[in-house]
Amino acid sequence: MTSTLDIGGMNFAFQNSFHDSMDGFFSPADAAKPSAPDPLIFNHALAVRLGIAAEGMTESQLAAIFSGKETPEGANPLAFAYAGHQFGHFSPQLGDGRALLLGEIVAPDGARFDLQLKGSGPTAFSRNGDGKAAIGPVLREYLVSEAMAAMGVPTTRSLAAVATGDRVQRERSHPGAVLTRAASSHIRVGTFQFFAAHFGADHVIQLSEYTINRHFPELAEAANPHLALLDRVFGLQCELVARWMGVGFIHGVMNTDNVAVSGETLDYGPCAFMDRFAVNTVFSSIDANGRYAYGRQPQITHWNMARFAEAMLPAIHAVDPADVDAAKALVDAIPARFRAQWLDEMREKLGLGQAKKADEQLIDTLFGELEQHAVDFTSFFRALAQLLRGDGDLLRALLPDAEAMAPWIADWWAQLEREAIAPLERADAMDAVNPLYIPRNHLVEAALVAAEAGDMAPWTELLEVVQNPYVERAEWAAFAQPAPIDADPYKTFCGT
């Protein structure tokens, strides 16, 4: 079904394939009507990418649409059903408890996107929750998702943030807000788990076929398309988590209901970025045992993908029972698959042009050195590039003394000298993949506190900085600095 909305110059062409072809996989939903919606920010660049014409829209019109106050013509709002393993424990029914899919649009290049409202009120899956969101988590997701996109990390995107004019009660009262999220889809590992647990093979097959048709149509020609889907999702997740770790990102809540089969980063709750390196870093206030610590993200990816395989087995078996063993072999191969992806990521960050066996020891040894000397993760790779340019000041400033990493630096330099790449060329290539500006935790927190108090200026400035992560600007020097050494340990919260 295709319908067109034209409100004050904004045009949507909805093509709601999930609603129209997947009856029984969702619950219809309507957004709660906010009392006084007011736009906080609208992502005009993303709107152009999506083919949304927003020219001529007034602020009140933007606020009405992207807060849920007005439902665009042709939209079929729905809440997805899904289950999930949360901190290792299976919850058989979760679902969109504070979000609804507004509709699907097709961008000018033919790519299909979901537009989802988060914080738009209760649904059938809210489990007595209010379905709302506070301004802090909304602006955190907007900021971090757009930073990730700027760094080239596969991610959902943020189109708009709107204050509702209402209060949301958590540990205290906060201003309410709604985020509009764009995603290739919101199909999760937990979506497959829900239908495998409650309905069995026919529903898993239907969901798998829809996913293949939407995301990976070339897999339909495989001998066993469901096995091919499993293989593709495994590869995308290994690539995604290697990219996360390469920029020091810690998701914080890698539950299976937060794993998108499209390979995009989904849900920015208690997430944060590494400052001084420590492999067991945890920022999430709800991760008391460090299940989702920085260094455990590869193992959790393996665990999550094993759960995805379990949910997919009915569909795989229906095509060819012998392929169940092939699925198990794919699961067993994930650690090696991730390892290869991670080594490629690190070679690029370290300026190593060709893969050599000796690289592996160099890369593995690096992280012990970074932890021993409490080196700022993001700044270190920029400092290496500066060293190639003949400037060691930044590296010296990061280390406790001049000889702290001297043996490792010598080994790295020896590896580089085996390749005929000019130092300046190599340094520029490193700077193109190693961000200078990330959402530093202390800056994010300060910006969110100011925004909740009514001052959006610090948040808006930080957004501009992290959307331009690679090119140094003198006026942004403070944004590249780590948190003060005496800062309190940083904690994040899920925001639900």
C-alpha cells in the first residue's frame, strides 16, 4: 500500500510492507498525544537522504508529526512483537513497549527505511510501563547515533527529537521527549526468538523469507536461503562489533532484543566510549557483573548469534535437515571470523598496509600496554600518526614517561618499515580512520544536563563536533581532551 502525505511541504510515500504482509507479527498502536510538542532538533541532511521534503514546514508542524500528535496519512502505526535474552535470561515476551513504527519509506536510491517513534506512549507490550522517554535518553541516542554514522559505523539514525511538554517520572521527574529513528528495519534476533518460541517453524520461515526479501534478496537463490541468512547475519555482526571496538564503543546492553539482523547498531541506552583503556571497562549501571564489558563484546556476539541460530533451526531444517549441522559449524566458526575482522580493523588503525602474521602479536600486545599505562584510547592512534609526521609531543603527553611504550613503538615502526609507504601518506590514511572527536562521556553528560535545564547550546555544539570526527579544528581542541584524571567513574543508565 502506498499513500502520500503533504503537510506544509513535507511528503512521505509510505510503503508499509511489514504491516501489509506480516499480520500477526505485531500489534497496532497509536501514539499518546503530547500536551505541548516543541521541536528540539530536526536532521535536515538525513531527511534529504531519505527523500523527505521538509521545506516550508513550520516548527509546529514538525513537532506535531514527530511527536505523534498527528498521524500522517498512509501511516499504519504498529508495535513489533519480540522476545529476547536479557543478561542471559530468556524473556519470552518483550516487544515495543515505548515505541511504534510510524511507517516505511523508500529513499530515492531505492533503500527502504522504517520511521519509528520512541517514547511515544504505551503499547500492548508496555507491561504496565508508561511508554514515555525523558529528554536525556532521547538526546543521547540522537547524539551518539549520529556520531557513529559520521565514523562510518553501521547504525540506526536519528531524524528528529521533540519535547512533549509533559513530565516523565523515573527516579525523579524529567521533561519528556520523543525520538524519531530511521532504520533499515527493526527486525531483531529477539523477533525470531519470539516466533520460534510461541509459533514454530511456519512463522520462523515467514519471518526469514520477509527478512531475506527486504535486506538480502540475492540470498533467495541459495540452496537453503535460511542457512544463507544465518551466515550473512553472522558476518554483519562480526563486522559491526569489530567497528564498535575500533572506536572504543561499549554498547552496554547487548541483549538479543537489541541485535538488529540488518547489522546496524540498535538502541543507545547505557552506552559510552572508552577513555583510558581498560579491557573490562563497564559504564552501564545495570551491568553489575560486567557481562557487556568492552572486552567481552566478541564473546557476547558469539553467544547472541548462537541464540539466533537456535531460533532459525526450524526454518533451516525444513529445507534440508542435513543443514542443521552446517548451521552448527557456522556458529563454531564465529570466534575465528570475528578475529579476522578485528585484525583487519586494527591493521587499518595502525597504518599497516599488508596483513602479516607478525601483525597479530603486535596488535595483541598493544592492549596490554595501553592498559598498563592507562592510555587514552582515542588519542593514542592520532598520536601515532603525529609521530609519523615527526611530532612526538602528543604521544609523550599520553604516557607516564618517555620509555613507557618504547619497545612496542619500536616493533610497530619496524613493521611499517617493511612496507614501501611514505610516512606522511600513512599518517593521513590513519587520520582518516581514527577519529579525533568522539562523544566524550564527560562532555555528553554536561550537554545533557544543560539540555534538561533548557539550554540546548552545549548539546548542539557537541553534535556539530562529533558529526565531523576526523579533521582537526583549533577551536575544538577541548573536545579532543579526555576526562580529567580525577573525574568520578562514569555511569550510564538505560533510560527506560
